[in-house]
Amino acid sequence: MTTVSLVEDDSSFCVLLTRALSKDKKIKILGVHPNAEEALKKIPQSRPDVVLMDIKLPGISGIECLRRLRNTSPPLLFHALILTEYEDSDLIFQAFKAGASGYLLKDRISVKELSAAIKDVTAGGGVMSPIMAGKLIRYFLASPPSLSALSNREMEVLADIAEGLMYKEIATKRKIALNTV
């Protein structure tokens, strides 16, 4: 049996999700936490296999909560699935850097797919909503900005920075305002 804790501030969503996941005989809901502060107190005690984490929580964010849970001592052995409505690429990177095993969109996943995702991560896999995977692929396929996009003046300032000059020194040397540097 896979044990799960849910960190989510939307109480209606919690009730619906808890009821739906409870129908799967291989999943047991250990706790529902409305904010990160409570999750940080209770999850180390209950030690779930999987934590379903919302990102935008009141107070401490879900990503910061995950980061803190990953840094507890003794270490907690759990898999984290971000379950959110936010499609922001930066949030995806932050979530995975904080230790997430998956990133799923609440409004684009069925209970059956979520149950499968929980099983996938406990087996060592990683999961992501197809839309988020597409964003990630496009991010890596995009060509990186080149230095040719910089003006001559920007190249001069960049060279000064590379030489180790301080911004104030560059401003004086180039006869430009400090804010311009």
C-alpha cells in the first residue's frame, strides 16, 4: 500500500481528491494539510511514501515547503508530486530543483491518471503533464541568446565586468550612469 499526504489550501479540492483516491485500494491518505507550516510539522511524523504538493500556498510556498522537507534530519524518504494549476516554466525548474519527482496540472489530470502517477513515482519514475513536458522540450530546443545581440557599448561593459571591474569603476571609465551599467 502506498501512503500519501496532500498539501493543498483548497478545501473543496481536498475533499474531492481524498474521496476519489480512497477508492484505490492500493493508496492510503495519511493526511491533508492546508498550509506548508502544518505540513512541515506533520509529514515528518507520518512519513508518507508520496506527498502531493500545491505550489501556491498561504505563507510558505509549496516549493519552499518541499525544499525544507528534503532537508529534514533524519532524511525523509518520499516522492513529491507537484499538483498545481500553474504552467510557468520557472516553477517547473524550481520544483524539480527542490526535489519533485513530477509536475502535474490539476485541471488536466484524471483521478485514474493521478493514481498511476503516484504508482510511477513510487517505482522510481518521474511524471509530467504532457503540456508541461512540451514546454520543457521547447525551452531546451530554443537557441540560447548569442552575444551578437549585444550592442558595442554592451560588449564593452561586459568586457569590463569580465576583467573584474566594479560597476562604479565601469561607470566612471565609460562615462555612463551607475544604473546604466
